[in-house]
Amino acid sequence: MEIEVHLDALLASRRMTLTELAERVGMTLANLSILKTGKARAIRFSTLAAICRELDCQPGDLLAYRD
Amino acid sequence: MSSSAADDRLLAILRVVIWTVMVLLMIAGAIFAGLAIALPFMGPGGVEDLNLGTDPAARWALIAMLGLGIAVLVLALRFLWTLLAIIDTVGEGDPFVPANADRLERMGWLAVAGFGIAFVMGLLAFFIKARAPEAQVNVELDPGILFLILVLFVLARVFRHGAAMREDLEGTV
């Protein structure tokens, strides 16, 4: 059971780099990389909202639950 | 001066103070050891200088006190060495680790042991004074040490919770 993060696919479809997204949401590249590589253990709502705002998506587009 | 620079300066001063105290404790330990070794071989003249009277039990009690005094100094050195390790983690910006909770608990137990040994030294001083009233032996037990012991154990629990909370936050983006 795990939560999948589809950040790679969203960045590609929006033609945005991870560095650009990090700057726009006000996070360090290191922290955003932790999320992208699936190593994050938790995500703040404020982080989730900022990413959805910049990528123009819904939380369900970014995260998925896999059994 | 920025808060961070002031903190670094404070930590540096603390390290110097602790190292100075440790050196003084080692010197005191060497003096105690020398006296403990010399006492059995001291002639009547030397024993008189210490006002130990003629009762040999007073002399042996003093030797035992010196041995216990060395034990207290060793405990104090270990205490300060552990404190230095905690200060190092503060300098690294990462003090809320389980190792520091263990260190604080160890410091608490070292203080308990030191207090216990000092209590026995007090009994020996009382014994010596009964046999040689002029002897210059005094052991004062500071009740503040008991408060220190309590604070150390409480701090150990605080740091253990802090480390657990930090662990929870690890990997949160």
C-alpha cells in the first residue's frame, strides 16, 4: 500500500522543470526532489496547495493511492 | 552580532570553560592519588601536619576518602565529557537526537553516583573527626545537586520526545 506521486508526468505536461516549480512554490529543490522520488513521508496542505496552484491541477492528479 | 554568531561564540566559551574545569579536575585527581599513595608511608611528623592524631584508623579513613574523592573526580570528568558531546550536537544544529536523551540520562545517573559517593565521604569525614578533632577534613553535601539530578532526568525525557517529534517530521515536505 502506498501513495504514488505523479509529479514527473505533470511537470512534463506543463513543460516545467523541477527547479522552476521549486522557485514558484517557494520550496528548496532538495525538498521537492524528495517528493518527486517518492521518499517523502508526509506533505503539508500548504505545499500541496502551492503545487496544485502552479501546475493547475487537483490533488488527485498529483497523488494516487495504490493497493 | 547576529543570533547565530552569538550562539557560536557562547558555545566556544562553554567549551573552553569545560575543558579548563576538566584539566583542573585531573590535576586534583593527581594530587589526591599522590597523597593516598604517600600517606601509608608518612612518618609521625607528616601525619601530625595533617592533624590526624595517633589513631591509625583516622589515617586509613583519610586514604579511603581520597580514593573515593578520585572516584568522584572520574565521574565528574565523565559528566563534563558527555556535556561536551551534547554541546557539539548543538553546534552542528541537530541537538534533538536520541543520543542526547541517552547522554542526559547518563549525566543524571553520574550525578546520583557522585552524590552517593560524596555521602559516604561525609561519613568517613565524621569518623575521622571523631578520632582526630583537629583534622582538616570537611565534606559538604550540596542539596542543589538533588535538584540538578531531577532537572537532568526531566531534560532527558524532553529530549526523547523532541527526538521522536523530529523523527516524525523527517521527510515532510
